[in-house]
Amino acid sequence: MLLAIDVGNSWTSFGAFAEGGPLGFAGCETSLLRNAATAITALDSCLVELGIGPGDFDCVLASVVPEVRQWLVDRLWDLTSKAPLELKAAGDVGLTVDYEHPETMGADRVANALEAIGSCRLPAIVVDCGTATTFEVLTPDGALRGGPILAGIEVSLQALSSKTSLLPQVGVRAALSPLNRSTADAMVAGAVLGHAHAVVGLVGAIEAELGSECVVVLTGGWGGLIAPHCPRRFQYDPHWTLRGLVRAFERLSGPTNLALES
């Protein structure tokens, strides 16, 4: 069994994989893993949900939160008596990155790119909608190009309420219409519908620069929220990054015979 863990700024995702395919997925707020009083309980709850206990399983990890990463490495060592395999940079897995400083490319973005190379016709774009919305652009020859980075939907709403005197704090939820009868609904519509159209517009700009239409995949916590509002239909896979981590594990440790299809 392989446990894949993607530690994001807001949400941490877990996926269990075996030869027959994915066994299950779980997740928790990353803030719970930052807190010593809640961290072990949160992690153990996710492992129980996946049917995983202490024992001989492999683990692959990507983290953009250094303090959570170190705690997880130590805890996983306690559970398995071995360190997890960590995806840290594109060079580790032989991925070509057309970026001024490839080492600054987040491990989650590298995982997204690996899954695109393994399962998509290229060129392709992976749009990961989380705390930030990132665009991973894969050229026809499989190189990773840096795409735009947007403030995520939740960050945008928080910025509106914190930088204005009268706009309220509003949580992220589904937007039904661009025409609204309340300030809160108007803010949600602007954040969600505006984000959907921004994604479509940026995808079009990328395709124009590449000179080719791309396969486009949405992932991340808010990807499913904006997908219905994109004027152009995109594939949505909430577990895309975890599948990419399995591919990273295979590149770093050798073939595993793990099936990635759901």
C-alpha cells in the first residue's frame, strides 16, 4: 500500500493506493496539523478513515508548509519505521522545468505536471484552485512552463472584507447568479463567477501564446466550485495531485504496479 499526502496551506489531502486502484481519500484542515494539541488526532482520524494503521506501508509526501512537513516526517517514521519519500523539486523526478529558478517550483505543482504527462494529451494545463490558483502549463514536448498565479477564492473574499470598511466577512459557497439581492451574495458571485471567467480567460491567453489548444484539468479544493461556471467545459479531478504523487513515487523508487484510475 502507498499513502500519498499533499500538504497545502489550507487543506491537507491523503490518498491510499494499491495495485487494484485507489483505496480511498481523506483530508483535514492544515491548521489542525500546525497545532500540537490537535495534530496527532487529525492525522490518525484520516488514517482510520482510510483503513490504515501502524505498519509496513510506503508513503510519498509533498508539502508547501515546512513546519507541518517536519512533524509529519517524524510521525510517519514512528508509524512505519522508515522515512516517507519526499517530492521536493522537479529535478528529482527528471521533469524539465522552463523556469528561471526551477527549485522554487512547489512540489504540488510538480506532482500536477507529472500526472498530466502520464495521463493527458499534450499540451495541457492543470489549474489548481486552492489558497492560490496556479496554472501548470505542459508544452507539447513535456516541459513544465510557469503559468499565472492568482489569489484563491477564499483569499479574495478575505481581502475584500479586511481592506474595506463596510463589506462583511463572507465564507466561500456556491454562487447562483451574477445578479444579487444582498452584499454577501454579490461578494460570493464576484469571487466565484469572476474566478471562473478569469481562469477561462487565462487559459485562452496561454493557448494563444503556445499556438495550440490544450487539454485543461481543474483540481484543488475550489476547482469543483468554479467548474460549472466556466463557459468552456474542463475536466475536474479533486485527486489529481495525489495521483501525481504516486507517479513521483514510481519515478523515484521504481515501478509499483499501482493503478491510478478511479
